[in-house]
Amino acid sequence: MKQTYSGFIAIIGPTNAGKSTLLNQIMGRKVSIVSHKVQTTRTNFRAVKMVGDRQLIFVDTPGVFKPARRLDRAMVGAAMDALADADAVLLILDAQKGVTDTIRGLVEKIKNRPNLFVALNKADAVKKQDLLPIAAELSQMADWREIFMISALKNDGVTGMLDALAAVMPAGPYLFDAADSVDVPDNLYLSELTREKIYKYIHQELPYHINVVTEKVDVDPDGVLDIYQKIVVQSDAHKKIVIGRGGAQLQQIGTSARHDIQDQWGVNARLHLFVRVESDWENRAENYVDQGLEFKK
Ligand SMILES: Nc1nc2c(ncn2[C@@H]2O[C@H](COP(=O)(O)OP(=O)(O)OP(=O)(O)O)[C@@H](O)[C@H]2O)c(=O)[nH]1
Ligand SMILES: [Mg+2]
């Protein structure tokens, strides 16, 4: 029988470096939501990519930052769990920011692991000559197998990077079916698409304190999905912001999320959004389990 190769690659890095953008580019569709704000990804998303006959299982992780709240700690915990299981580690950094203290801290954590790779992302947004000193500094910090310069957004350098990652996957049976796929529960995925729109349209700090839960999905006789979601906020003031004047904000979020759901799944859908105040949702275990996070006491 032919030898197969399969392994996990943890994508780690500071928040906003472009980890989710990269995963989406690799998969050719939206797997993990993206925003211009920090701390967008909350849990680990897994995506299986076949490169030739080698299976690469990517894990997108929440950006690592200083955990202040319980939710933050759970997010950092999720990122660290992904690291523990990984056969290769791909550190993503924002070339516009260079080597920050966060990067130094992360490299300290991972530097003794095998199959370390680092990608300077957003190469499209900086001058070539600015990339070289960053690469030089990084090369002193750990024994990288390779340093890539990529643009996740423009799909520049991504294919070559995939080949290099594929080359270090360990020999072993496929851990998932041998086809490109994503393992995100449907309800969580639907919630994430709505959360992405909240990040997009609401300009306050608010999105960090919001949770979206898909409560029910019905299919009508015409095959149209009726999706019921609650947007959980922490106070009446937040509720007001999310709903907006005359409901305009909520409508904008809902329309945009519905279009995205229809595009991503190729279905027709009606999206029913309700905003509910649950001041302590961040301290309740079920809200963590729903998002694939561990609730730590
Ligand atoms: N110019 C440019 N922008 C990029 C690139 N990759 C990502 N971005 C932008 O960077 C921002 C953050 O991207 P995300 O993919 O959400 O970043 P992340 O690392 O997943 O962030 P967290 O989930 O918060 O940890 C978005 O506005 C992206 O459009 C790139 O290659 N070039
Ligand atoms: Mg992300």
C-alpha cells in the first residue's frame, strides 16, 4: 500500500495578524471569520487541506494576547491546546508591525518545538526592503525550518508555503477523509457569520462583549432556511446600540449576515435575530461550550 502522510499545523500569532484570512485563502472559502478589529477568532477552527496525497490539518486559533477576562483566558487556552497537538507550528506575524513583544513571548513558548515555520504576512502592505530586517531578526530567535513572506489577502506566496508544510507532515494514515473539508458545527458557523457582521458594523468596544447563539434552524417546504439567532449583550445600553435607531443597525447586520449565509451555503434563508440582555453570559459555562471553548473556573 502507498505511504500516506497526515498531520496537524497550528496557525498561531498575535491578534489581527491575518491567521483567519490565511486559512480562508488556503481553503478557498470562508472558514473562519475575519475583521479589522482585534480578537475576532474565539475558538479553534480546523480545516483539512489535501496537498497532493498529503493531508494538512490546519487549526486556526484565537490571537494570543494578555488574558484579562475569563473569555480571554479560554481563548488563549484554546490556542495553547492547538499547539500541544501540532506536528508543525506556523507563526503568523504582521509585517507592518514587525517583531513585537507579543511575538517575542510567543517565540519563547514555541522555540523548542520541531517543524517551526514563520510567515511575514501582509507583505503587500510593506516595502520589500522592510521585510528583510524582520526576517533577519526572526532568524536569530529560533531554528525555523523556513521563513515565508506572504500576503494572505492577495494569495501571494501561499502555495509555496503549503508545499513546504506538506513536506514535513509525518507518515501515517489520514486522520480525516482525504478531501478538503472543514469541521465546524453548522450552528456555530452560522453564529460566526453574524458575529462577523457585528464586528464590521459596530464601532465601539462592544463586539468583544457579545455572543451570538443559533437557537433553531427550520427548513420550510420550499427549502428555505429559517434561522433563529439570539445576540447576547451585557446591558440595556449595549442592546440599544445593537438595535440602533428604529432598528436600523440590527437590520443592517441581519441583511448582511443573511446574504453571507446564502453565498456560503448556496441556500435561501430568512434570518431572525433577537437581542437579549444577559449581563453575566461571560460567566456561564454553556456559552463557552457552544463556542467550542473550555469553561475554566
Ligand atoms: N493588507 C493585508 N491585510 C491583511 C492580510 N491578511 C489579513 N489582512 C487584514 O488583517 C485584518 C485581520 O485579519 P484576520 O484574518 O481577522 O486576523 P486574525 O489573525 O485571524 O485575528 P484574530 O482572530 O483576532 O486573532 C483584516 O482586516 C484582514 O483583511 C494581508 O495579507 N494583507
Ligand atoms: Mg482570526
